[in-house]
Amino acid sequence: MARKRRGRPIDGVLLLHKPTGMTSNRALQIAKRLFFAEKAGHTGSLDPLATGVLPLCFGEATKFSQFLLDADKRYRSTFRLGVRTDSSDADGAVISEVATDGITRAMVERELEAFKGDILQVPSMFSALKHQGQPLYKMARQGVEIERKPRPVTIYSLEILDFRDGPAAEVDVEVHCSKGTYIRSIAEDLGFALGCGAHVKHLHRSASGAFAEQETVDIAELEVLAEQEDYAAMDALLLPADAPVASLPAVILPTQSAWYFRQGNPVMDPQVYRVGDQGDIVRVFCEADEDSEQRFLGLGEITEDGRVAPKRIIANQGT
């Protein structure tokens, strides 16, 4: 007997403003419960300390969450100089502390230059990376430390927003970086370069890919709508299922070709030659007609002979 599904079969992307002190998974579970959603997933963890943009995918949108995992990110952060913690952020235990009276803004600017561009970064033991199936942060909390290989990341920009000198100096920075970048590692490495140690005091993600903080929704707003059982208003907050891949070119198929595409068959269409080359990934839609609106069918790949072949198809598209 098939297991009865629980929740509403909704599709789309919610841009949640994650509050501090909450894990990304906890934020996901709260949103999933409030929406009474059947299926949901997040697109990369934010530390409990961090706030800001946390895209959540519901239903069929989860098929495209990898595109958000791979997207560039933007952060604003405060580094506390002179204090090292075991986790390199304010949630960790202090392991050393020195006065920073001699640290100047010019010194910080000079050392930060080394972190710009393509760099190698050693992931923190308090990251969510896994070793033999276990997250590193769990091993770190057990007092276990393993060797981590440096990983290539790209820092597109790293700017100082403010610097407060004195015995407890702090620097506010804005970072635009590639996926897999650890801001806490930048703070830790900057502290070593300055000879005083440092950790992340505050961390805020201002953008994930094309999604900015101005578009986010607070949990409190969702709670009000859920209490009123206003699911229509809640669903209106969702971006469409193709939002994670909105930057990809689109192919709009006529109804008959769309039917064959949904059955898993490559189809020929004159648009394919205009939108891309062999191997390119495109969004595929079924054209609107008098009975229905234009529908997102999924992703396709352009073949050598100029057809578009199904790569990731949206379910529940009808006949």
C-alpha cells in the first residue's frame, strides 16, 4: 500500500530571511510546517550565527536547487580582531585574546589584498563538509580534528565598510564570493596575518545568486498568514519553480512537441539554433493556449543535431 502523502503539493521558491541563532534546517522545517508543504529543501546552509537570504525550494523546485548551491554569494560581516575562538566565530570558545591598539586600517587593507581573486582556502573544522559521512562540525565538537585539503574559491570583491580601532578593534567587510567560500576562514586567516587572531562576530548574507535581501520574507510574517490559514497569500510569496534557473535561455515548444518532450523524447524546434549551442542547458516551456497558460516543463540540453533533449522534467504536467 502506498504511503499517504502529508502536506500540500506546492511548487516554488521562498526567499526566507533567516534569523540569528537558528540552523538552516530548523528554518526550513518551520517554513515547511507553516506552508503545510509536502516537500521542501534548502539551498546550502547558513551558520546559526548568520542572518539573511536563505532560499527554500518547495516541491518540483527542489530539482533545481543545485543551481542556487552553485551561485555566487554576497555577505556583510564584522570581524573582531584580537580574539581567536575554536570555531572562528562568536559562538565558539575563546582560545586566545590580545589587545589590538597597534592595528590600523591601513594594515588591515594591506593584508586583505591577499584574499582577493582566485585563492586556496582551508575549510573550517566547524563547517558542514563531511568526512566519511560525518559533518566536520560534529567531529570538532567531539574534539576531533582531521586534515583538510585547501580548496579553490574566488573572492570577486572584498571591501572594508568600517574600521573601529583600539584595544578591541573591529572591521566591517563586504564580500562577493564564489560557492564554497567560508567567511570565518577569511577572518581567521586575516587574524593570523595581522598576528593578533580574529573571529566572525556578525555575519549576514545579503544575496544568493540573483536573489537579494530586499526580496526576503520573515518567519513572523509567515506565522501570521499561517494562523489565518491564508494559504493563497502565502503561496503568492513563492517565486516560480524555474526561479533558480531563470538566467538560462528559454525554448517555448508548441503543444505537440511539448507532449513528446514530457515523454522523454528529444524534439526539434527552430528556436534551438537561436538560443544556444550543443551541450547548452535551456529552460523548456509549453506555449500558452486558450485553455492554459505557458507552463515550465523543465530543463533540456541542446544536442549535436540541434534538438532539445529532456534533462530534468517537472512532474504533474498533465497529459
